[in-house]
Amino acid sequence: MFQLFKKYASVIRFIVTFLGVYLILAFLYNLYLHSFEPTTYHPDFMTYIVAVLSEMMISALGYETEISSGFPEATMHLMVNGKFVARIIEGCNSVSIIILFVSFMLAFFGRVKPTLGYILAGSVIIYITNILRIGVLAVGIYEFPQYAHFLHTIAFPLIIYGTVFLLWVFWIAIYSKQIRT
């Protein structure tokens, strides 16, 4: 039994680290989410900021854009040229995806500076990709409402999760080179 554990120690360490970091960060994020009163930023500050940045991006594309609180629901409503196109909810703010990314990175830790730098850069890339995703999704729904379901459920999740996957693949390529040198 000990030999089996020794043989797979690196895999077990990866899984335990990934799950441990993920559970801790998810718990802290959940505490953060429950700290907001309905009278402050609604639904929460991070989601509010994502809605504001998405609004700015869509406006930069030449569309008249407006966001408003979806109170009493925990949403932000997004309007393009006076037409309601989307509800921005907590799940749209990319924090959960960044937590997943950071958990993987800490489980696959390399040297300190490159790893922390990659975590920071990757988190920024994920966040920016998410803003672009929401903006393009909103314009896509406005311009092509018949494809709204496809855009929301297939195309745009593929973009954000594909970005995370590519970041992981690049990191593994970098990390494996660090081990060999």
C-alpha cells in the first residue's frame, strides 16, 4: 500500500492541493457574496463592475448601452439600443473561473516568481476575456436574437473555458521545462 502511495504521491499531492485551494477560495468567495446588502452594489461589487465595463465596451462599439439593477433579483440588466438583451448575474463576473484557474496553478506550482506572475497575468486575461465575451454576446443577441440560445449556452462558454484551458496548457509546457532545467 505504501509503495502504491509513493508511486502516485505527485498525483495525490496535486489533487489534494487543487481541492484544498479550491474549497478555501470558494468558501472565501461565498463569504464575500454574502457580505452585500441589497442596498449597496447589487448583486455584488464584482458583478456590478463587470456590468459597468461591459456597458463601456459595448458603447465603444457604437451602441447605446444602459445597465440597471435587476432588484429584487441579484442581477444587472443590460440594454442595447433600448432593447433588453441580458441579465448579468454573479456567475458572469468570472471570479469562479479565476478561482478554478488559481487552484490549478497552485496545485501545479513551479518556481515562485514565474508561478505568481502567471497567476496574475492569467487572471487578468480571463477577466478581460470575460468582459469581451459579455460585450460580444450582448451585441450578438441584439443583432441576431434567433441565435441567442446558441450564443449563450455553447459559443461563449466555449470562449471563456477555452481560454482557461489554453492558459493551463501553456503553463504545463512552461512548468515541464522548469522541471527539466
